[in-house]
Amino acid sequence: MEKKESSETTKKEPVRQERWYFGGLAGVLAVVCTHPLDTIKVQLQTQQRADYGLVSMAVKIVRDDGFLALYNGLSASCLRQATYTTTRFAIYGAVKSGKKDSNLSFIEKVSLAAVSGGIGAFVGAPADLVNVRMQNDCKLPKEKRRNYKHAIDGLARICREEGSKKLFNGASMAVARGALVTIGQIAFYEQVKQMLLASGVFKDNIITHFSSSFVAGGVATLITMPFDVMKTRMMNAPPGTYNSIMDCVTDIFKAGPSGFFKGFIPAFIRLGPHTILTFIFLEQIKKHFGYIKADKQE
């Protein structure tokens, strides 16, 4: 009897699959929480001299333009996540799930993350441009402010006033940064999570998700800072300021090598929590809304 029962069809544990838009949704939820830190980071990176630190810059923004100024460009930031993050997570997930065993080596994870991040950054470059401008607008004299009403207004005005090509100003830096940040975030998150679970000490729960994403956020910040600074400078620069990437590099280098890491602390404070929240939201979305595929084992 026991033999007969063991030979009967048994069900495997349900497998939850990630839908293509889950990454973008998690990114939008995360950026709503961390946007003020991103605003401070952008303003720190675009100042020519280190006149303000993290706290003093936050105080200055609130004092000069009010608390809501910390949320300047939120619509563009959400649009960026909806384009950039959705694209990179969708590509990464599609290629990974296309493999027979869905297991990737670390090199494969890094390579796939780089490609996914680069493509995602290019797709999200227009929203990123509007985001940087809206966040930095309150630093400009009132007569020079662009005063975009929202992200779509910003995109339309750039096309009308500066030409559609301007939407991809700084896109080369964005693509390089997108590739690196996706390596730091997705590849390292998956690798660290895999190692923690393999240790037998950690379970697939929020503690593991937090630990893995904390490491991923640190790695992503470290390897992307120079590109992030250059991207921000090029996207925010008036027309004709930089004729090439080297012009931007030369300008930043006037302040010494440290100029490429300007705003490192706020960048980590922003990217770290954003990475953590993105993956915690993503894991919870997958847990509660993921498509359940009940496989059977004969």
C-alpha cells in the first residue's frame, strides 16, 4: 500500500513567476519613498564648489523653496522607473527564465545585468533628463528656471524648444551608469541571496532580502559614482557647455579626482535605501501577486 501511494502523482511546491512589469512597479514604489534624497544628491553634484553637505543642502532647499521642493521632479522620477527599471528587470527576467534550469553563473548574471541595464537606461534617458532638470530647477535664478509642470510637459517642451535629440543628452553616460548599477543591484543581489540561502542559516524571507539588497546597494553606489556625476552634469548643462564626454571629464577634474565622487554619501544614502526597498517590494509583489505555476512530478 505504501509503495502504491509513493508512486502516485505528487505535487511540487507552487512556483511563483515574476511578471515583466513587477520590477518597474517595485521601482516606482521605492522611488516615492526615496525621491527627496535623490533631489539632494542631484543638487550636491551640480554645485561647482563643495559649499553644502547633505544636511545643509536639505535645509537650504526647504528654507528657500519649501518642503515640497524636495519632491521636485517626482513625476519624472516615477516615469523613469516605469521605463528604465521595467525594461532592465523585464529583459533580465525574460532571458533568465528562458534558460532550461533558470540558473546562471555569476559571470552570466553580470553580463546579462550589464546588457539589461544599458538598454533600460537608454529607454529611460528622456525621463531621466527631465527628472534631473526638475530636481535642479529651484537652484537656478527665477528667470532661468524651466518650470516644467510635470514629466510629460517637460518632454514636450524639450522636443519643441530644443529638438527631440536633446532628450538623449547625456544618454551615453546614462547607459554606462545603467549597466553598472544593474550589475551592482540585480547581479549582486541574486548572487548574495543565493549564497545566503545556500549557507543553510538564512531562509527566503525579508531578513535575507534586506541583507542581499543592502550589499547590492553598496556595490552599485561604489562602481557608478563617476558615471553618475558625469551623467548629472551633462544632462543639466546648458546647450553648448560640453561638446564631448572628455569636456565634461576635464571640467569635473578641475576640482581633483574627488570631483567624480561628489555627493558619494547622499548617493549611497539614496541608492542604498532605494535598492533595499525595490527588492523588498519586488519580493513581496512576487509573493502575493506572482503567477502560480503548479508543476506536477510523476
